[in-house]
Amino acid sequence: MNKKALIFGISGQDGSYLAELLLEKGYEVTGVTRRVSVSTTERINHILPQITIAEGDITDGFSVNKLISEYEPDEVYNLAAQSHVGTSFKQPSLTWDITAGGVLNILEAIRYSPRKDDIRFYQASSSEMFGKNYDEVENKKYQDENTEFIPQSPYAIAKLAAHHLVRNYREGYGIHGSCGILFNHESERRGENFVTRKITKWIGEFAAWSEGAEFGGAAIILPEHMDLVRIYGRPLNKPEFPKLRLGNLDAKRDWGHAEDYVNAMWLMLQQETPDDYVVATGETYSVRDFLDIAFARVGIDDWSNLVVIDPKFYRPAEVDHLLGIPIKAEEELGWKRKVSFKDLVHRMVDSDLA
Ligand code: NAP
Ligand code: G4F
């Protein structure tokens, strides 16, 4: 009989890749989506005929209970969250209810399920939980499973509460729950308000607007306060384009491709013993580095006059440096990332150009 998977957060970036992976492996996949006024299935429309969509919201314990008893999953993946760190400073209470409280609802549903011992649970923990902390060897700053958590945002604090809840239910009630401490992972399907996609989407739109113009010196840069780009040769009726507005360009992240990371989620649930794993590339780059590679892909070597620093995008507390060491995942799960940082950026730019 085919294994059954229940995915909370199937409409998100990771949910869509995970659903594809599980279908390839022959699973019966049910995905939970919440009722909203517009469709949120854009990332999964292409697989809709092969999956079941169920309505639910992880903040509603009754609906979570019902889903777990009705669909009788072998594996439950919780990818649902208010996942934007910046937004968590603006909507901390909502973030807490979804990102921490929602996980408690799922754990309780599993704990009281008659099938408790047959269910394996994956929780999407985050490298944001490390916050401003890192270990250091020979001037290399890094994080791994032994690094202490000092979270820096309501999002990260909610994720850390959920992380400890999973450990607590694992130790206290014997639930087969594993947490993937995943470092940043992006893709062509990344939400448009995360920095990587915001950059590549802007480049795609800018390239379409300026089609036919020569880059590399051809852009006339207006004074900073005008925040517009003007290009020689553009028709006078549409001569300007808004600059790309960003916050902190010095933050460093360990960026991988989501396609590689969903494989690690699945591998965790294939282990006899549940555990927590760091999933990362072992390399770190700044937002500035991302900009360099992304703009170079369209032939622009100097992007400094196309980007405006807007304090609106600074966070009250920042995470400056993330670099994960995935040795445990590589050795125990046999996981290995395939997509390099440069290929990730190129794939995202190419997709937005297309
Ligand atoms: P995402 O694209 O923002 O997707 C989040 C998903 O959660 C969406 O499907 C969203 O549904 C759903 N959701 C939000 N609130 C919900 C609620 N109350 N009830 C049910 N579903 C709800 O995030 P992602 O990048 O795929 O990340 C997946 C998970 O991994 C998240 O938990 C995130 O915090 C965590 N994570 C991500 C990264 C990363 O770099 N991507 C790294 C570490 C951890 P709607 O479509 O209705 O909004
Ligand atoms: O793309 P970001 O918003 O991702 P962030 O904050 O690292 O969080 C992502 O990764 C986490 C894993 O570490 C996940 F848990 C979380 O769910 C999410 O997927 O910001 C990356 C960096 C930050 O330092 C931010 O301050 O980019 C900086 N940044 C600079 N300008 C910006 C912008 N971030 C955003 N979103 N928008 C900007 O304009």
C-alpha cells in the first residue's frame, strides 16, 4: 500500500517541492490550505489532479485534529508558518499563534490519535533560531546542532518554542518528531518579499522595461532622491523606472535551493529514531554578493546606482551571519545539496527574465 503524507503549508515554496517529491516516490499526498479570498494554489496547480486538497488552519485545533483522524497519514509535514521575519515584528501575536501555537495543535492531535505510534512528524525549524549566536574555529563563524540559540525576532522565538515542543513531545510521549534546522533556501518559487526573489523579480521587470537598451554605462542615474532609473534611448513617454529599494546589504546567509532541502525533510522521516538536523550548504554570502551575481547575469557589473537603501526594510534586530555545517545530515541521512549558490542565483534570475 502507498504511504500517506499530510502536508500543512502545501501552497508555500517548500510545500510545492515536497509534494512533487512525495508523488514521485509514490505517496498519496493530502495538502492543507486555509480559506482565503483569492486562490493560493499557484505553485501546485500543475499537480492538483494528483493530490487531495483539504481545508484547514493550524491555529484551529479542531480542524487539525479532524484532518489527522480523517486522512490517517503515515507522515505529517508541518511547513505552515507566518514565515517572514520582517512581518513578525509587525504582527508578533499572529506569528506566535501560527508559528508556535499551530505546532502545539498538531502535536496534541498526534498525541491523542489512536495511530500515534504509526505517525512520523516533521517540523520546519529554522536557522533564524541561532539569531546572533555562532561558534568559531580558526576565524570561521558557523552554526551546527550544538550551537546555542539566541533568537532575534518574534518569528525566531516562535520557531524556537515549536522546536522545543517537538523535543518535549518526543521525549515525553514518544512521538516520532524530527526538526530540520534549515538554513535559507530559495528557488524560482520563492515568495516575492524575501530578499532574493525581490531582487530577481526586480531584475526581470527592469530587463523587460529596458529591452533593447545597452547596459553597462547606458543607464543614466538620476540623483538619489529621485529614486528612478533613466536609460538613453527610451521613448520619452516612459523614460523612468523605480529603483530597487532594499535594507541591510551586509547580512550574510547560507543560501541553498529548496528542491535539495525538501529531500532532507523526507530523509529525516525515514530514520528509525527521530532527531534534529542542520541542513545547509556550508557557505555564506552577503546580500551584496547575491546582487553582484544576479546583476552580472544580465550584464550589469555596477548596480550601485540602481539600488536605494531604504531604512524601512531594516529590522529592529538583525541576524548578521548564518553559515550552517550540515555534517550530521550528510553522514547520518546521506543528504547532499546539488545546486550551488551561483546556479541558484542564475536559475532565479533566468526564471524571472522568462
Ligand atoms: P512559505 O512559502 O511562506 O509558505 C508558508 C506556508 O504556510 C503557506 O502554504 C501558507 O499558506 C501556510 N500557512 C501560513 N499560515 C497558515 C495557517 N494558519 N494555517 C495553515 N497554513 C498556513 O514558506 P516556505 O519558504 O515554503 O517555508 C516552509 C517552512 O519552512 C515555514 O515554516 C518556514 O518558516 C520554514 N523555513 C523556511 C526557510 C526558507 O529559507 N525557506 C528556512 C527555514 C525554515 P498560504 O499560501 O495560505 O499563505
Ligand atoms: O530574505 P529574508 O527576508 O530572509 P530571512 O530573514 O533570512 O528569513 C528566511 O530564512 C529563514 C532561515 O534562516 C527562514 F526561517 C525564514 O522563514 C525566511 O525564509 O532576509 C534575508 C536578509 C536579512 O538580513 C534582511 O535584513 O536580507 C536582508 N534584507 C535586505 N533588504 C532584506 C531586504 N530582506 C527582505 N525581506 N527585504 C529587503 O528589502
